[in-house]
Amino acid sequence: MSLDLILRIGTKLLLPFILLFALYVQFHGDYGPGGGFQAGVIAAGTVILLSITFGLSSAKLIAPQQVVERMIPAGVLIYAGTGVVGLVLGRNYLDYSVLSHEPAHGHELGIMLVEIGVLITVCGTMVSLFYAFVERGR
């Protein structure tokens, strides 16, 4: 791996832009194609690219396995918690209008929270699956 200088430098240069693109896809998902699932896969792809280029130990320094495994239920809790707020306040599950003083702002906030929960869950799941498959071969 130490002989792949161009690959290593190229990866170091591309990783921030790939993460920036994941954030763009996440926050642009309300207005066009994209959203939490696509952004989660792209963000997980950065960890996978890092692992392929620099080795599994380098990827686990950036995204430790314990953190990745906790991301999965954390994202589900964000998603479910957004819906439970509506139930607690006397509305339907995932009724976003109660999240703000104005229903339109509540819908925007609710959708963004749900999409962030999806991003966290999908990214954690993809990286966790990658770690499981890579470690199985050892």
C-alpha cells in the first residue's frame, strides 16, 4: 500500500469533497433528488474509500466500530422521536405542524429531522456491514 502514492494523495484530496457532496445531497433533498438515504450512502462511501486506500485500521480511527454501531439506533430514535413529539402534543404520528409556531416551518423542520435520522442510520448500517464483511475474511 505504501507504493500507491497517487492513490493515497488523490484520496486525501477527494474525501472532503465527497463529504461536502453528501451534505449537499442531504440538504438539497427537499428541493430535488436526494435526501437522507443517498447522503448516508455517499458518507459511508468515504469511510469505505478510506479503508480501501489506507487500510481498515485507519478507517476505524476515523469511524470506530462502536460509534458506527451506535449510529444505527440513534438515527432510528431521531426518526421515531420526531413522530412521537406529534403524539405527545395531541396530534398524529409524524405530524410535523406541531414542531414550530407556524405549520409550514414545522413541516420543514420535521422533514429535515427525519432525513437526518435516515442519514445517520443508513451511514451506520453501510459502514457496519462493510466492517463485518472485511473482518470475516481475516
